[in-house]
Amino acid sequence: MAKKKVTKERNFFKSIFLVLLVIAILFLLFNSQGIIKYFKLKSEINELDEKIEKTQSEIKRLTMEIDSLKTSDKKIEKIAREKYHMKRPNEEEFKIEKK
């Protein structure tokens, strides 16, 4: 009889422990600072880091282009001809239309 009482008590405490463990795990997963939120924020941080890297490389490229425009007359002439369709006074302009 005493053994049955001890096993019933153990089973009762085991079941209470399991219920509390399940509740604790669910709380850790789904609360406002839970693991799922942590992984979402971690992936967002990684995406923002990639964006920062791309933006910094774009800034570096544009800075180099600005420096080359400040020092090179040929570069300025190339941009003026291609982007703004400028020409010298004694040149003729030919337009080629694509079909």
C-alpha cells in the first residue's frame, strides 16, 4: 500500500513537472521577447547589414566617379556627350534609330 502511494505521488509530481515544463517552453517561444521574435529580429538585422554594405559600396563608387570628374576632362566630355547629347560647334550629330 505504501509503495502505491509513493508511486502515485511520483506520478503526480512528474505530471505537474511536465505541465510546468510545457508551459515554460511555450512561454519562451511565444512571448513578446521569445525565441521566435529573436530569430525574426536577427534576420532583419542581417538584411539591414547587407543593405548597409551595398550602400557603402555605392557611395565608394560614386565618390570615385566624382573624383574622376574633377580631374579628367575626357571623362567630363564623355558624360556631356552621352548623357546630355552635347557636341562641339564644328561637329554634326547623327541619330541612329533602332527598329
